[in-house]
Amino acid sequence: MSWFGRVIRKIGYSHLLPRGLLRFCSDVLLILAMWLPGSFLRELFHRLRGVNIGKKVWIGPGVELGQHPFLLTIKDNVIIAGGVKILTHDTSFTLVGGKDLAGEVVIGQNVHLGENVVILPGVRVGDNCVIGASALLTKDVPTGSVAAGVPARVIGSVEDGLKKLEAKLRSGKYSSTW
């Protein structure tokens, strides 16, 4: 966790400032982090909110990174496509049962999160993973996996995915953009 995140966490739990004021400030930073142009600015504002972000992380527009940002760790070399939502807090049963939960979310190194992925609290994504567009992650994803679907399940390994990609590129129907 960044030093700023630790300070925000201590202030939030010490009750020095009204919770409503803290929530307002966090929401303003979240809106800026979601919609500012350029990944660098989005990354900067998410860091200010308290998200622990590694090196070479690209964050697309409209990405929402947790209501409790200090519970989120994003390691090095991660691409987070537009519209991704990483939830660190679940209030589903607050009104009917008086209970809620929060859980740490960890995104490993060399991970690609496709467009509009949703990750629920407490989920860990291992290193070297690819998560397909619009997947709903409810469970941990092991290292070296490709996962997709609602709810997401592992559909193969990264090595198998690379072989399929190479076959598509050789077919002549597709081209590489890199």
C-alpha cells in the first residue's frame, strides 16, 4: 500500500474526520480517476485514493477501482481495459441482513483484464493471466490461466492461448497490431 493510502486508511478508521466528508473526497478522486484523459492521470488519481499500483500499468477509461482502494493491489505490467470494475466492498445484504463484507483484491504481474470485467471482493488473479471481456470473477484465477465467462472459469492456459493466436495469425484472416 502506498504511503498516501496508509494515511487515508488511518484517517478513515480514526474517526478524526466525518465519514461523509471522507466518502465525498474519495468519490471526487474516483470520478477524476475514472474519466481523466490518459492512463498516467488515471493511475495518479487512483494512487492518490490509496490503490497500490505497480510499474507499467495501463488503466483504460471508465475503470472503477474499489470503494476501499487500500484493499486493492495491482502488480507490474498490467493492462486494465475500459469499463473494468474491481469491487473491494459488497453491501448486497446490508438492508435485509445488516451485514456487509470487504475483501482484498490482488491482480498479479503480466495480467490483461479485458473490457468490462467485474472482479468481486476477495478474488486474486495470479501472474501471467488473461481475463476475457465481460467476465465476472467470483473465485481466484491460478497463475498462467485464461479465464472467461459469467461466472468466469478457466478455459485454458496462456501457452494454449498463444498457440491458438499464432494459428489465427497464420490463417491470413487476421493481422497483428504490434
